[in-house]
Amino acid sequence: MSSQNTLYKNLNQYQLVELAQKGDLKALEELLRNEQKNIFATFSYLSNKREDVFDLTQEAMLKVAKNLKNLKEPKHFKSWLNKIVTNLFYDELRKCSRRPDTLSIDDDNDTCGAHSIVNSIPDTKCKPNEKCISLELEEIIRAEISNLPGQFKIAIVLRELQGLSYEEIADITKSSIGTVKSRISRARSKLQDGLKSYI
């Protein structure tokens, strides 16, 4: 690894954003590399369809690359990025609501994030293995989150997965803080009910 690559790896998010805004392509590349997994994880909690998760992740990264120069405050990058992710997810929901309801016998995942029956069948292959149990539980939690209504789902993912404040979530979702708190509380309650038999 060259010393230049090591230099970029040692920079924090704020520094990478500032350099990328000045046209430094290596800094932009490092910033996108750092954020890709996080963006993918967020979309994978919001959408059940893997192809959509890949497409939305790519689209979000393209939007970041194209619009980063318009970000006035580099320290607000995380909140700005989550706004992009949320808006893309809302766009996808709107597209889904315009599509006719169809079901393919070849596709065990549905188009718009509704809970798949196949995904809810527990895997009994490797019970003693802790890693297997942990992965199975993660899939169950992911499935339960994907079952939540859109607004609840976004609020809980931004809070629990992204660690955003109520104020930031209110700004991103264009809602009041009281509404955000209510959605998160109701989402947690629904998740607890759904996970009772597993935990």
C-alpha cells in the first residue's frame, strides 16, 4: 500500500469531506468506500429485496459523489447522507405503490419490503453454533423491522442503526420531534411484540 493511500485511510470523515469538496478524487473514493457498508446496511433494514438494496446503495453513492460540493457544512455530512438515503427510500415506496400487485411463484421475496413467508421460517440446520444463532436472530430482527409501516421503519433505523438524535430524524423526515418520539416508541413496542417468541 502506498503512503498516499495510508494518508487517506488515516483521515477522519470531516477531513475527507473537505478534501473531496475541493476536487480531491482520492478523498472522495475513500469517503465512499468508508460509507458504502453503512449505506447498504441501512437499505437492507428498509427493504426486503436484495436487488433493490444494491440498486439503492449505488444510487445513494452516485448522489453523494455528484452533490457533495453543495454541502455547506462538512460536519453535517452524516445527517445530509441520511437525508439522501431516506429520500431514495421514499421514492422507492412511491414507485411500489404505483406498481400493480403481482406475485411470482419463482420469487420468494416481494417487491416492496413486505414480509416474506419464506424468510420467516426458522433455519434449524446449525443450532449449537453461536454464530448461526446470532445471524438467525439478526435476520429475524431485520424481517420484523421490514414489517413495520414505512414511517416507523425509517425512524427506528435512523435512531438505532445510524444513532441519529430525535432532532436530526425530525429534520430528515420533515416531522415534529414529538412525532418522531412517538414513532420510535411505537416501533420499539411492535418489535418487542414480534420478538417475544425468540428472545
